[in-house]
Amino acid sequence: MERRMRGNSHVRCGVGENPEITSKDYLSLLIVVLLVVVTGAVFLVLYQDSIKDIWNGIVNKAKTVFGI
């Protein structure tokens, strides 16, 4: 048995397909991506000075090792 989705007469949902599940999956993925981005931004703000110190230490060590 075949049925058509509301609002789009060209798209068909076959047996076992549920458009609501797909929408929920994409919404869940979007939420995960947003959480990762926000967590990264918070981490960067909180540890920005430490990251700069670590990077400067790496650069200085490379300069002394390679005589730059």
C-alpha cells in the first residue's frame, strides 16, 4: 500500500517509512552539532590564555631545537 505525504504530492512514503522519524533524527543531529560548537567556544574562552602559553612553549622549543 502506498500513501502520499501531505503538502507534497510527488513524495511517496512506502511501507516502513516514517517522515517524522527522519525529521527527529536531523533535529537530534543538529542539537549535537550545536552542543559541540558551544562547548568548543566555551572551552576556547575559558582556556585561551593557557592555549597561547602552550603554543608559545611549543614554538620556543622548536626554535631552540632547530636553531631558528
